[in-house]
Amino acid sequence: MNRPELSLALVGFGHVARRFVRLLDEVADRLEFTWRVVAISTRHHGSVIDVDGIEVNRAVATVEARQSLDRLDRVPRERSGIDVIRQVADALADEAAEGRLVCIETTVLDIDRGEPAVSHVRAALEGQAHVVTANKGPAAFAYHELEALAESVDRIFFFEGAVMDGVPVFNLVRDTMPAVSVEGFRGVINSTCNFILSELERGKEFEPALAEMQARGIAEANPSLDIDGWDAAAKTAALVNVLMGSAITPHHVRRTGISEVTGIDVREAISRGRRIRLVASASRQGGKVKAQVEPEMVDRHDPLYGLEDLENALYLNTDLLGQVGIVQRSGGLTQTAYALLSDLASISARLREI
Ligand SMILES: NC(=O)c1ccc[n+]([C@@H]2O[C@H](COP(=O)([O-])OP(=O)(O)OC[C@H]3O[C@@H](n4cnc5c(N)ncnc54)[C@H](OP(=O)(O)O)[C@@H]3O)[C@@H](O)[C@H]2O)c1
């Protein structure tokens, strides 16, 4: 296939998905695929299906005006994300069979069970669609089941945006580190917490710093997921499941957030030449993987010491390459949207190989 046309079913149409569709337009001439959006599903803003292609700008404007997408549908009706996925997979069965149907899953993180995102991924794979998601839930709660399903139907299940936005983590290991075993990792992987800690160091207050992250679309819809360490625990579980081959959930990660950290604490740390950072880590111990997320005092020699604001870093401990560091100096919506785009480009590359 020369320049495949991909049909995109968007389940979730919030900050990330809207930035993603704009980004696709902005860099269209750099892409080796074309696309049309055939479905959009939301929780409170209705849904629309049009296999001939939805007018995306109109859909963005509709949701940003807090109106329902139902008004764009020829036969508007109430349907869940799973209904939308199944309906599209049925209507586009030929495209699905050719591997040109992709479900882009960007619903919110559910920290109890990763639902309904896990079910969305399952339904899409069962309908022979590839799946790309920025949601941590599927890889954090059900990676092995979903990956096995994807393999059994010869489809891709990618989630690069789940950790450190678009900076390569999963695809770096998958595509460039054959035969390497990841024995553990340590990093700062939650931008909202790092921003709040940086603001506290500058003498600012906790609440306005969190409000700024919410206004910029970076904090989770439920901010407790960030400040109580759940988001970092979900990323940690995803990293453990995918890179270390273990099978855990965020509930197996020992977790302390930053809600108890005060301005006095961080400035006291600075006065002693240290900084408080929310550190996620995992290591193999006696045949098991131990994973944790907690505020740590880091000193000047620690590679995590210099991370400010939205900066993240992850250091992988490997058997064949020693320590490999991945640093993200700019985080934000464009970078997360790019993660979806890069996963989509991998799907298109695979189609072009056929
Ligand atoms: N924002 C970031 O910087 C960032 C970075 C990395 C990863 N992520 C992850 O990316 C995902 C999306 O983030 P976001 O910032 O775009 O969130 P968001 O702005 O809150 O948007 C979430 C979208 O999902 C929809 N939704 C929720 N439950 C649904 C359901 N059951 N069925 C169908 N649609 C549903 C929402 O619909 P309504 O609006 O109608 O409720 C909304 O369109 C999250 O999993 C997040 O953890 C975000």
C-alpha cells in the first residue's frame, strides 16, 4: 500500500484528542498516510458516526461550545463508546479486515479498574481495528490480556502517550533495544506534581499551581489522581507490565503522593542543597518486582535533581546497556498528541510493508 488511508474512530474527544486532530492537519504533508475521522464518542457531548468522514473542525467547535455531537449525526442516538466501536467495525468491516481501521482511545483514567478504556480496547481489537491510546488504564490494568488479543488478531495495540507524552519510551525499547532486559527503572513521570513542587520552591502556593495545570489541560480531570500519586502509579504499572514482563496493577504500587508536602518542606530541602521530587521506581527483588511512587529528597548528584516544572526523566536499568536515560524537557498537549501520531505512523508503516 503506497499511502494508506486510515479510518479513525475517536473514543474520547477531550484536550488530547482535539489537539491530535489539529496536529494531524498541521503536519499532513509530512505524513505517509491520509486519514478520515469516521466516529467520535464522548461521555457528556454525545457521539457522531459518519463512515464517509466527519467534518472535524465542526466537531471540535461543537464540543468546545459545549454542545452535543449528536447534532452532526444523520441518525442521532444515545450510544456508549463500545456501541460506537462495534457499529463502526461492522460498517467498515472491509477496511478493518485490511488493517485500515484504528480506534484512538483517549477517555479519562479510571483508577479502580481502568474501565471503560480496557473494554474499549478489547472491543476495537475484536472488531479487527488497531488501537492507539494515551490512556494509562489499558496497559496498567490489562496489558498482557490485550497484547495477546492484539497478537491473535494480528493488530497493533500501542500506548506511547501513556508515559512521558510523545517522548519515546515504549517504542524506544521495542524498536531499538532487541534482547535487552529491563531490570528496573527510576524517574519523575508526573508533570503536574513536578510543576507544583517547582512552584512551591519559588514561594508560590499549592492550589494556584494545581489550578494552572488544570487550566492548561495537563492535570488529570480528577486532580487527586495526580497529587495522590495515582497517575504516577498507573504509569509505573504500565512500565512494569510492558518493559519488565511482570503483571501488576496500580494498586500493587506502594504509593505516597505530594498532598502532604508543603512550601516549608521544599524550601527547607533547598536550604540543605536538596530537592523534593515525586519519584517512581521499580526493581526486581527475589524473583518479584517491587514498585513504588513517593516523594524523595534528591541531592545535586541525582539525575532527577535538575528537573523543573513540566520536565520528566526516566532512567532504565538494563542488563546489556547499563543505565539508559530518557529526558523530556518540554511536556504538554502537543507532545501527548504527537504520541498518538507516532503510533499511527507505525501502523501506517506496517501497512506499507504489506
Ligand atoms: N492531558 C495530558 O496532558 C495527558 C498527557 C498524557 C496522557 N493523557 C491521558 O490522555 C487521556 C485523555 O486526556 P484528556 O486531557 O484529553 O482528558 P479530557 O480532556 O478530560 O477528555 C476526556 C474525553 O473522554 C471522554 N470520555 C470520558 N469517559 C468516556 C466514556 N466512557 N466513553 C466515551 N468517552 C468518554 C470525555 O467526554 P466528555 O467531555 O463528554 O465527558 C472527553 O471527551 C487520559 O487518559 C489522560 O490520562 C493526558
